[in-house]
Amino acid sequence: MWPMRRWIAGAAALAALALALAGCGSSQPRTPTSASTTTQGAAAPHTVCTGSQLTLSYAGTEGATGHLELRVAVRNSSQTMCRLRGYPSARLLDGSGRALPLHVGRRDGFFPDTESHPRPVALKPGASAHFGISLITNNEYKGARVCRTAASAMLATPGAGTRWQRVSLRPGPRVTPCGHQVVVSPIHA
């Protein structure tokens, strides 16, 4: 019985030491990053970003083996820190402004960010986060026989006061999704 008491006393002492050390730390304030993914237990702003606080813009493309991902920047254009979490809404439009007949999916995209799970993203004023729109550009892939050209996108971020914004795709390469589906990633820092 004696070794068990020593073990319990030792475990209690280690637990007390761990608690004491957890209270130690720098008294210097941490400087937050411009856009950061918050983790469980980390302080996050309580204000959900509204559509009027955000400006969306085309931020480039990546491509590989008959796939293309449009990257969209989401900038906090307000003077107040806010947070985002989740998947944006997206529609690709032709040159006349009509929506292409595409289903917008989540997960199962070709690019890694479409496979990730949504996490809270805190945006300081002027900071940006991103999301991707993944699409097939090869009409022989998975029966994607019909391809249509997109000239712009209508996008809305998740959150309070959803507001659709039109984003031109003309600065980038020709965007021609094949098939009937695009996949959006969650918003990430």
C-alpha cells in the first residue's frame, strides 16, 4: 500500500506544479496577426463579419491536370475586428451576367483547401482571408462533356447580413468550367 501512496503524492505534486507553471507567462501583450485562424480556447472577436464590412476580389488561380482553382480574397474593409467561419456562396456568371447551370458543392474538390473543415478566422481591419472555387477544365474528366465560359462570379460570405458581390474574373486566365459542379472551400487565413 505504501508505494501507491507515494505514487498518489507524487502525481498530486506534479499536478500542482503544472497548474503553477500554467499561470506563468509573459506580461507582454501578444500582437495579433492580421488574419488568424483561432483555435479552441483562443480569444476570438464576438462580432460576426457582415457583408458591408467585407470586400471580395479575385486573387489568382492554381491549376493542375484538368483542374483549376480560383482564389478569392475576403478583406475586412471596416474599422472593426470581426470573425468569419464557414463556406461562402458562389455563382459563376457568363458574359451576359446569367448564372451558369452549376451545382456548388462542398468538400471532395481536387485542391487541398476544399478538403479542410471550417474554422473561425479573425480579421483585423484591413486584413484578408481567402477561399477557393475548384472546377474541372477538361471535358473528358468524369463525363464533364459541356464546358461554359465564366466572366465573373457572384459571391457572398457566410455570416450576418449576407450581401452578394460581383467579382470580375477577367484579370485571370479564361475560366471554363466543364460539367455541372464547382466546389468551394471554407474561408481560411
